[in-house]
Amino acid sequence: MVFFIGQISFIVLIVFLVALLLQLVYIWVVFGKTAFYKKKKQPDGKREPVSVIVCSRDSLHYLTELIPVLIDQDYPDYEVVIVNNCSTDETQMFLDDLERIEPRVKVVQLRQQLNFFHGKKFPLSMGIKSAQNDLLVFTDPECIPDGNGWLSSVVDSYEKNTEIAIGYCYRKPKKGLADKVMRFIELIDGLNYMSFALMGHPYSADGKCLSYRKTLFYKAKGFTSHYTVSAGDDSLFVNDNAKKGNTTVVIDPDNAIASEPINFRTWFLQRSFKSSAIPHYGFLTKLLLSVYPLTQVLFFASFIALLCLKPSFEVAALPVLYIPVLVVLFLLRFVSQTIVLQRASKQLKVQRLAPWFFIGDIAYLLFNPLIVFLGAMGIGSKWGD
């Protein structure tokens, strides 16, 4: 019996060490790509015209704040295309008045619900069709650029062969533990898609800060390859069309964009809806994305198991070193994560989160599998409207 327990203890120890190693590699190599990213020198020369596209439904209270900031961007030639997707509030009246007095604003009014598959793909397609410029920049009504340099920052990320630019939209902080949990999970998600893009394997994006060319959209035949999937107007389009040679990232904490705080229930449903696109990713992408959460579960589970199996490892010469060594190894991961995430938070302008990294880590361990599972089951699909 003692021999059997000893074998189990040894196997658990191996699992713990392998999980620790993979976690450290993921933290420093993958997350580190974004955390230690150095902004490239801004290109000289004339900037090309841009169309900023915002798809809105019953978001008048957000549009009244967003549009003044968008039309005040320090950029020589651009338009703001607002797609009013069958709003039932006073959005149409507001936009009609605004279009008459503001030459930069172009309004696309959708008065009938022709979007049989729900989601934003149909209204976004109408906005893209109406845009007069090839270079497109996308955001959502609840997102506000920090200043008038955001649009220039997005465009300046483009290089010679760039067709897609992937950015991050941080969430404004508010009081409460739920807010810390939401923003931590969003940070990990953002680090994944930003870092893999920097590593030459772009697989997803967030439509709150995304840019691509209109010519690419038409070359890809729009959203037709995944039109029946409510989610994925951002992630699945990028998953299908982004590659190492045509994709870049937008990381500029001085010219960032922020979304408004929301309650946990709304956030949870939105995350579940967005995660419903994950089953449509390629096998390699799903494999790469499983490394961090799987090894995280194994790391914590094996650590607890080793504490419980402590007597089987105690030998006469080293009985007092077992717990300290185990704790040091545990802290090695936590300290590494803290260093990298603190640096990444500054890069992506995620504010006042560092003291909550450990709690956020536990919350990610608990909530992320549930969110992915509910997304696969179609929970939260109403947020696609």
C-alpha cells in the first residue's frame, strides 16, 4: 500500500513539474510577446483615407459620447460610418440631425430586420459597402478613444503588406471584486490573441479595436464562410483571413481605447456569446489555446495533491524541505506571472489590477471553462443582435 501511494506521489510530482514548466514557458514566451513589445517607429509620409465603422442598436446614450470623440481625431482624411441597426430608441433622429451638420458622418439606416442569422455580420456588411475608403477601422458604441491620437495609432501600425491590424480595448475600472475578475479574464484573452499574432499565428481579434482593408473583405467574400454563426464578425473573419505576412498589432498605451464598465451578468453572457466562435477555429489554434488553461488546472490540482501526499515524500534526511521547496516552486510561477502581467497591463493600459492577479488567476481557472462550455451550447446568443 505504501509502495502504491509512493508511485502515485511520484506521478503527481511529475505532472506538477511538467505543468509548472509549460506554464512558465507560456507566461514568458507567449504572454511576454505582448508584455515586452516595443512600438515600431511611426512611418513618414502621407496617411491614406480611412473609414471608421460603428454598428449600433439602441445605443444612443453611447453614441452621444463616442461620435464627438471620433470626429475630433487628429487625422487628415477620414469618415465615420454609423450603421443604425433597427434601433427602437431615438438613435435615428439623432443621427439624421448629426449627418446634416457634420460632413464627416455618414449614416446607414437599417429599418427592417433582414438579418435572419442575427449577429452583427449583416449590418457590418452594409457599413463596409457604404464606406468610401479601402482602409477600415472598427469599434463599438460603448468604446471611447482616450484622445485624438487613437485613429492615427491604428493606421500607423500598418506596414507595406499589412491587411489586418489587431488592437485591444481595455475596460474602465470600477469598484468591486466582480470587476477585477472580468478585467483579468479579458486581459488573458487579449494577451492570447495579441501575442499569437506577434508570433505569426493570428487567430482572433476584438471588434472593439480592429482594422482591415475593404479589398480583403471582398476578396474573402465577406462573412459568407461563417455567416450562419452569430458570433465571429471579428474573430472568425480574422481566423479565416489573417496570416503571418498580412497581420500586425496595435499596442500604444498613449493612444488607447476603452469600453465602459458593465455588470457581471451582462459580461458573462457576452463572453459566452463570443466564445461560441471557438469551435470553428482550426485544430492547431484550439490546441495552442488549450495549453494555458489545461496546464493551469493541472498545476493547481497537482500542487494540492502533493500537499495531501506529503508523508510519502518525507525521508529521514530531508523531511523539513518538502513544503518549502513546494512553496518556492508555486511562488516561482506566481512571481513570473505577476512580472509579465504587470508589464502587459501597462502595454494594454489595464488599470489597477496588479493586486488582484492571484484572485483573478483562480477566477480564470473556475470561470473560463464554464464560459467556453456555455458558448459551445449557445448560451448568450441574444447578444449577437
